[in-house]
Amino acid sequence: MPRKRTSDDENGAQRGAGPRSALRVMDILHAVSNEPEGLTLAQLSEQLRLPKTSVFSLLKALEAGQYVRGRDGRWSPGRGQLEWV
């Protein structure tokens, strides 16, 4: 389950946690790795409580690095993520 959001400081980072985008990427990787059938963009957006546009941008970057795979409207772990295991 994704981390609970905390208030942001003036630099856009969560207090004591680092940059938001890095945390969001980790949350996406965690979410897709826990769903064998994959997740839709809408499911990820709802689960992570983030706008679809933000999630989609991160997914496309992760897909370019082969960390996730988009197929038939569902996102699942990619080869890059599976190599970590």
C-alpha cells in the first residue's frame, strides 16, 4: 500500500522523505508488483491518490527503462523490475 502523504515543504519535498517524484515512482513500482494482472491508469491514480496525468508521465518514463510494461490498458512489472528480484 502506498505511503500516506505528508505536508510538503517549500521545495516540494515531503518532510524527511526526499523528493516527491522519487517516492511516487517507488509507489508505482510497488503497486504494479503486487497485482499479477496489472493495474489500469485509473486504478493506479485512485490507489496512489494522484492525477492521471502525473501517473501517466511517470509510467511512460518507467516504461522507457523497462521497469513497467503497458499492455492492453494495464500496467505490470517490466523486465527491468523483474531483474531486481
